[in-house]
Amino acid sequence: MLVTIGRHHPHHYRQMFGPPAGDDPATMIRASCRAQDEFLAIVSELADGRPRA
């Protein structure tokens, strides 16, 4: 499905997977890392029953 969107509506594909316009890349990378760390902590807690730190 994503390939079809990319082929027929490349502007939508870029909106879905491209970085927001005007944001500092370093800021976006830090925010992404924090979000990933939080996600992994939640998954870890669910998987082994340990409380989050």
C-alpha cells in the first residue's frame, strides 16, 4: 500500500515520512531518541514485568 501511495501521491508520501519543515534536525533527533527510549521502557516493562525507571 505504501508503494502505491508513493507512486501515485509522492507528495503525501513525503509528508508522512519526511521531516517537518523548518525544524532543527538536531532537536528532532533528540526528541526521537527520547520517544524511542520511552517506548522501549514501556515494552520492556510489559515483557518482563519490571517497573519502569
